[in-house]
Amino acid sequence: MKKLSILLLTVVLTTVFVWVGFAAGQKNPAEYKIAWFAPIPHPYFDAVKKGIEAWEKDTGIEVKKVIGQEWTQKNENENVEALAALGYKAFSIYPADPTAANGLYEELVEHGIYVVNFGAKTTEPTPASFYVGTDIRQAALDAAEKLCELLGYRGNILNVLEIIEDVNTIVRDKAIKEVVAKYPDVHIIGEVADIKSVEEGMEKIQNALAAQIEEIDGVICTGFTITVAATIILSEFHETQEKYIRFVGIDDDPSVLKAIREGLIDTTVAQNPWGTGYISVEVCKRLLDGWTPKPDGYSVYAGHVFVTKRNIDTYFDELVNLTMDIGEGLENKNMNPPKE
Amino acid sequence: MHVKKHNRQLTLSERREDFVKVGFLKSLLVHPEAGITIAVVILLIVFSVASPSFLTAYNIFNVARNVASYAFIAIAQALVIVGGGMNLSVGAIGGLAVVTTGYFIDVQGFSPAIAVIIALLVGLAAGAFNGVIITKIGINSFVATLATLFVFTGIVYGITKGYPYINIPKSFTIIGRKGIWGLPYLFWLMVVALGFIFYLFNFRRFGRWLLATGGSKEATRVSGVNVDRIILLSHVLSGLFAAIAGVLWVSRMGSAQPATGQDWLIISFAIAIIGGTALSGGSISALGLLMGSVIIVLIRNGLILLGVNIYFEQTYLGLIILLAVTVDRIRAFYYQRAGI
């Protein structure tokens, strides 16, 4: 009888300890105060938001999602400061200005708030704990490699760059030139840049085509706006001219996907905004749980895939699978679990 | 006296009088558009000689189409500048028309003709809204249209969430992409629009009253003109032309991009003012608006054709604009010295 009582007591105490321990480690979903901020309504941010909504469904944790009124750091500061005042403890933010955003982050971190960059990196050193998004350089390298392949490693390229004051533009430009330098029969014969709108992009790309219509064999675009603009110009060009100009763009705007489906352009690099959203808030949660960044774990690359006519209906599944793999690899590559 | 005459709108009878008095060549100097026209001719010669691609059919079509697109935007701005006001929401109204067209064609399944009519009505209503705020509430046009710029842009993003409407029928792109007699339909539409401006300000009482309002609001009011109604109507017309520009962009792009119009503001002022529309009001010229559009498009086109360094492009653009304006100052100087 005495032995049975001791056994029962042991079972009860073990259960209580395990339960208490579990309860202490796992917060109530309502205790996580995570916020997400994007500068303006945009298909890219909408896709990121969908990834966050999927994460909310999987975890039962609600994320406050806010979209700004204009793409300026000032507007971002105002919105994020208001959210911080409401008690949010971890932020997933797209930095409106890669340098100026660090000022906002410094203030947040001083108040014990975690910041995770999504979609774009801030200038380093940065108070942000992580960056979740595309490996800009790798995507540009892959895009250039793909265009060279489409050209049969022989031909002339028009290199279309977006905003020249963006440091990422320089990274992309260098990556493209690095790849082209590998192939002696591939040349960049024209460059257009400093494009802030689709209208401006259309005008500049068409001017460049007019200048070297016989010589240009391929066009590479490494930004959203210029890809949409080039898609419109090349779609029109291919409907009226016999010559076919090879094309590699970036992002999966509906108008770009439509042109790929209709065979008017070749391919685009689809970033993984869904995965970027999903992983960025998972990282926020882990930071709130006490996980810490590994020394070389700052960048969590969300991956990218090429969209062609062949995989246009299935590429999203590829991105979801990629996201789950990246999520599983966080502990190995980017974050240390909390110490017991 | 001469300077005064030079700085204001010349009547047709005054132009005829000048021609008879001083002969054709000298009478050219009288006209404010002469300077910008001379600058355009110089640029045409320089680019034709410097780039063999400049006079190709593809490039001429391309340049003519861009000129037309800019001219509509400039007309929308010039119509309120001439009355002594300004419309900062020109691009936002254009964006509203773009989204309206796309929404009613793509989402509601309306025929393009009906969608266009609704879009134009939206433009008229937006212009009327601006006009009512300015004339009935008495708010300065800068402040009023700055506020509505945000209102209209917010509506655009609220409706679209940043996504474009892509299911625009191919037949709808004929106006924006095809042409007749070697020039795009857009160009011929622009000719009609500029003809309307010429007629309005030379043969209609409303046009003369609007010029008078821009010259001196109080003097016009004292002469018995309902100045508020004139200003209101100028904003309605401005909204209409901004909407026409928006609809034509949809036709050209083959999709309705919600970001359309965001960079129209500076260009609308630049073309209107370079084309001789006095920023203080009281002066407008259809030929000047055409030449203002031509010079901006020519410079951008020529810089790319000549392959200038992309990082210095804006510098060249600014310098050539300064050169064009200087040519006009030289014209004015000789005009005064000739004592015409």
C-alpha cells in the first residue's frame, strides 16, 4: 500500500512538474505581441501577408498587420512607433530606407523590442536581429546565368536596372556583369536605369530597343517595376515583330505571369514572399521565446524559383516546400534554442 | 509695352498684325513658342546626325506615342495653371481612371466602351470635387489638391490592394498600340486635344475668361464674370483630361496598373511651363504644350540612343532643358532689341 502511494505520488508530481514546465516554456498565444509592417499596398507585400496568415493559422498566434500610407521612412517611423506604444514586442519590418531605418530600430531595441527585416536588408551594422528574404546577389546571378543559357551563350544583352540610389541595384548590376564576363560571346550592349515607375520604364526600355533593335538579343530585369514595364514592351514587340528577344525578369506580378502563359516572354525569377512572411514571424516568435541568433545566422534566405510556361501552375507549391525546409533548418543555421 | 505683350497671350488679330507689320521671320520672334520650337529643331538635327537609329520608323512611332502620353498629362495641368491655380492630384485622378477602367472591364465584365465612359465620369467628378473645395470652401488649390491627391491615391490602393487588372481585351489596346500613316493613334488623338485647347482659348468665351481669371482674378470678377464658376469648370476639364490620359495608358499597357500616375506631377508642370504656360496664370499655348512634350521626350530618347552614362542621365536632362529655356531667353532678347 505504501509502495502504491509512493508510486502514485511520483506519477502525480511528475505530471505536475512536466505540465508546469511546459506551461512555463510555451506562452499563451495571446502573450505573443508580434507586429508586421509594410510601407504601401503592393502585390509583393500582399503575398508576404498571406504567408503570415498561414503561419497564424498553423500556430494560433495572431500578428498585428499594418500597411503604411506612403513609401517613406518618416511614415514607417510614425506607424511603427505607434505600434510599439501599443506594447508590441517583436516586429517584422520592410525597411523603407535601408540606412535611415536603423535609427528607428535602435530606439526599438533600446526598449527591449526585437526587429526582423523582411524583404530588404538594412545597412550593416544594424540593430535588426535577422533578415528574412531573397538572396539578392544569388537571384541576380541565377537570372543572368539563365539568360545566357536561353541565348545559347552567344548574344547581346540589354541590362535594365531599377533605382540607382538603391545599394541592391549595384549588387545586382555587379552580379550580372560577373556572369556575363564568364562567356566571351555574350555582351552587355546597353544599360538603362533610374526607373521609378512602369510608365518611365516603358519609355526607357522602348528607347533602348529603338536604339539597338537589330543588336539586342536578350533583356534582363532585376526589379519589379522594370519587369512589368519590360513585359508590356516585349509583349507588344513580339506581337508585331518577327524577332524574338529572350527575357528574364523578377517577381510574379499577374501581368508577367499572363505574358509567360501566353508565350510572349520566357521566364521570371519568383521570389518567395509567402515564405518570407511565414518565416519572418516564426523568427519573431522564437526571439520572444528566448532563442538567440547564431554568429553567422543573420540572413535567412527564403529562396527563389524560375517561373516558366512549364511550371506556372505549380511553382507556388515549390515555394511552400522550400519554406518548410528553411523553417526546419533554422535551428541548424540561424538560431540557438533558449538555454535550459 | 513689348515685354508686357510678350508675356501675355496674344490674340489671333495681334498675331496677324505682327505678321503684316514685320514680316514672317521677325514675327516668329514675337511668339513665346518660337524659342522652344527652335530648341526642338536643333535637337532633332543633333540626334538625327548622332544616331542612325533616331529616324527609324520604330523610333518615330515610339517618340510620337510618348509625346502624346505626356501632352494629355500636361493639358490637365495647364488648364488649371492658366487660371492661376494648380492641380497636384493630376496623377491620382489618372490612377483613379486607370483603376476604374480595369475594375469595370476585368471584375464587372462591362464592355470597354462603358468602362471608359465611367472612368471619364469619375475623372470629371474628381475634378469637380477639387473645384468645389477650392471655390465653395475657399481652400487654396495647392492645399485642396494636395489633400485630394492622398484621398484619390488611397481609393486606388483600397480598391486594388496594389494588384493590377490584367484581363483587358486585346481590342482595347488598338488605340494605345496601333497607328495610321506611320504615327500612333495616340498622336492623332493628341492633335485633336490640342486643337480643342487652341479653339477653347481663341474662340470660346470660357477660354478668354479663364485667361483673364489667371491674369487678374479680381479684375475679372469686377467685370461681371463668375470667376468661381470658371475656376470650377477648369478643374472639371483638368479632371477629364487626367482621366483621358489614364484610360489611354490602360490601352497602351494592356493592363490597369494601380501605380499609374504616381510620377505625373513633376512632368505635368515641367511640360506646361516649358511650353509657355505661365505659372502665375493668364497664358497658355497649344503649340507650346506640344513642343514642351516633344522636347522632354526627345531628350530622354536621345540620351538613351546616344548611350550616355546612366548615372549622369538626370544631369544631361537638366542641362538640355536649361539650354532649351536659354534659347527662348535669347529669342526674347532679340525680340526686344528688334523693337517689334
